[in-house]
Amino acid sequence: EIKRECINDIVITEHHLNGFINDQLAFKLICTPEKLDALVLGFLLSEGYLDSTDDIDYIYICKSGERAKVQLKKIISLAEINHDTTSESISSGNNKIIRKATYNEELSVLPSYKWSYETVFELANECNRSAALFSETGGTHCCALSTDGKEVFIGEDIGRHNAVDKTIGMALTAKKSLSSAILFTRRRIPSDMAMKVIRCGIPAIAS
């Protein structure tokens, strides 16, 4: 005799976001639908669309969260991508069409930065305490960023790259400098994720 049991559980939501820069479809993200404004802001800087946040005229997220409109104060060259929402999405840093320009970009060498083991463990503990979505679902990556040794920003998402961008975006929204920041992320650090952090001028990353 086969016995079956029905269990209700909370699962993470997979959300599709199309991003337009200067009215042209520029990127597609598969993400968790929280803190989308921070996600877009962090993504723009970490992927090299911006030199600084001063380049932004405005960022608008539509009510459904499926469309982000970014207006820049400068004209930039963008790759043509398909409007089909099921294709060419980027959730784990692997879309070469969308990221073609950044692959050829030379990264700046960052200055030396002194950090402590205590800070890393504090950020790791903060991830454990504050990762509400992970506590409920077990389905997110989490990052913690400290800019001054005191205030900590926490980002969660189904994609580890998105979690980095959300964390960076929150710090930028709070007008924090990233030049003395340290970013903690759970588990592996792929090379393209490290490139994101370097491109933002963050001098230290730990896992």
C-alpha cells in the first residue's frame, strides 16, 4: 500500500523584469520581485552602464514590476536584444548578448584596503539573522554590505548576481560611498560577480 501525504510549503517567486535604457530594451532579469529599484540601480553600475549615479536622470519601475525604464543623461550604445520575454534573460551573469560590452572593458585597479576577520563574521551573522526570504523558503542567495563598519545592507534574490546588485543598489540609494565598503556573499564567487564588485569600486569581497 502506497501512502501519500500532502504538505503545503512556501516557495520563492520567479519574476521577469525587462529593463529599458533611453527607451531601448537593454536587459532582462529573472529575479525575486522585491527591491526592484535597488536591483536596477546596482545592475546599471555593476555592469558598466554608468560611470556614477550622476549619469541617471530617473529610474521608473511600473506597477506590476515587469518593466523598468531608465533615462540616462548620456547616450550609450546598446546591443539589440529580443523582446520575447522568454528568451535572452539573464539571471546568473551568463548572457553574452546583453553583457557583450562589459566583457571588453578593462577594470580599474582598486587601492589596498584593510579589513578585519571580525567584520566578515559580523556580516555573515547579519545574513543569517536578516535573510527573511531564505528563512521562509530556503530558495535565495544573500549578500551583506557594510560601508562604514556600522550600517549593513542586506540583499536577497534567487540569483546570486542579483543579490549583489540589490545590496549595492540599497547602499547607493542611501548615498553611501562604496570606496571603503566590504561585501559578504554566501558560497561561491564567480569571476563575473567579482567583476561586478570591482566595477563598483568596492575594495573587498568575502564569502
